[in-house]
Amino acid sequence: MLLNTAFIRSCYISPVLEGVEAHYGVTPADLGIPALLLQDRMTLIPFTEVSKWFEQIELLTGEADFMVKIQQHLTLQGLEVPGNWFLRAPDLAISFRRINHGVCCFQSGACYYAQQSGKILKWCYSNPFVKDKARAHDSLRVAFTLFNAIKNYVGDSYSPRKVRLSGPPIQQQETEQLFGCPVSWNAPQTEIWLGIDQLLMSTDDYCYMPEPVTASIPLSQLEKYLNMPQPTDTPKVLYEMVNYSRYYGLPNVDTVAALFNISRQQLQRRLQKLGFTFTYLSGYILCNQAIRYMLEGMDIAEIASRLGYANTHSFSRSFARFRRQTPTQYLSQLKLENKKPL
């Protein structure tokens, strides 16, 4: 039994939630999303959860075309990339490659790539982890996001040659008007068809920037970009699923099994094959997350609350099982290490 699961970062799905709230007044709280989950912009969210949110949004707004109505919010500008690296390239061709290769740090299980046919280049997005009604919503999300990235170079009046979208049709006339080209549906993947010559068009923003752009990432932050698990990396997928579940309270085996859409017995058998118990795995994950919060300057009481513990005593007891010292002692040691001269 594989626990294949794809993840997407909070910052990559936030434009949808922000757009829905701005246009419809439907808040993340209305969708049952904890505020803390969205505060950390690099949080990994199972894509199955995002699919459910899309279906909930359609239900709460009463509109299947909500993604069309919020299309101006769907941009790459909000991603946590130093210097806005994706969109600060001298031409669309370089930005195109940066996005195709770089987005893997923000969404797993999906693929962004190019297909060339003569003088037509198809910008493709394939996501086998989105199902049913959510397919059309996700396809529109990415198509508008990429379309807005293209317009950053060729201007707002630009229209692609053709757009192909997954899922059933949604507001055909309005969608074609926004893209300015023919749009077809029920395609196996999302495609935006471009002319090859348009890839070499530059942006004035790049040529006349008042300050030099830096794309360097501090080593202390690098792990945040590299912790995206591949769907078949079972130990890492388990780690991130348990870590995600803590936003809804102290992790438990039933909650995590439900997120995988399997029974608790199936999950426990899988853990046994990997040599874990759920108690050990969740305790280890929460301990690691506690240390990250310490490094960010949080106090013990706030960390205990964020991790879902009933009180600081419960948190301290669990932490000591893994680190052989209390959180207070560990935090004091960290402070001493930071004071040592280089």
C-alpha cells in the first residue's frame, strides 16, 4: 500500500483564498481552515485538502465559475521567492524555465513543462492528484496564474493562440473573453499555446529596475524550499501529513488515516512495516517542529499551544523523551550557542 500524496504550499494556494474572500466574503474560517495554517507561508498542505476546499467554495458561493471571477488575484507575486525570482528575468523564455523548474518547490505531484509544435509552444500543467469537480477549478487556477505571468512580459492586451483546460466546461463565453482565444475543455492536461517569438519579449520592469535584483537564499531558509516530498517518498509523506494534522489539534492516528483516506488499521500496518509507532512518529515530528519554533524566537508557552498540547507540562514531558532535556533547558542551550564567537 503506497501512501501517494501530493502537497502544495500555503503561499501558492493563498491567492485563491484571498480572492474568494475579497470577491465573495467567504473566509478561510468558513472553510474550516485554521488561521495558523495560513500564517506560515511555507506550510505543506495535502492537495486532497485543497480539492475539498475548491468544492466547498463552489458550494458556499453557489458559483462554479468562482475561479474566473477571481482571476486577477491568481499571480506568482506572492510566492516566497527572494527578489521575486520567477518574474525578474530579462525575457519570458528565462522566466518560463524558472517557473517550470522552480514551482516543484511549491507543489509536488504536478508537472510544468513545454511541448513544441512548429512555431507553437504549449505551456503544460499536469496534475494527476486532482479529481472530479476540482479538476476544472485547479486547471483554471494554474491557467490564469501562468497567463498573468505571461502578461508580465507581453502586456495586458496579449492573447494566447489557444487554451486547453481539464474538467467540464465553466462559463465558456466569459472564459474565452478573458483569455482572448478559443478555449476547449475536458483535456488531459492544462495547456496555454504561445508563439515562439513571444518568448523572447522582455519586460521594461527588468530593464529599468532602480535596484539590483538578488535571488540569493540564506542557508537558514534553504531547507524551507527543499523539504517538498515526492508522492512516493513514503516516510517523508508520512512526516508531512502528521505535521499538517497538528494544525487541527494534537495529531492522532484516526485523523491522519482519514487524511490518507484509509482505515486506522491500514495506517498502523504501514507504520509497522516502516518500523514506527504512531506515538513515536508524531512525538518526533512535534519535537522537531518545536525546535524550529525556538529558532524563530518563540517562547515555550506559544510553542506548546501551536503544536496542539493542552499545556506546557504535557509539551515538556513529550519533548524530554526525545531530547533528554526540557524545552527550557534546550532553549537555554540554543541561546548560549548563539552567543559563542565565530
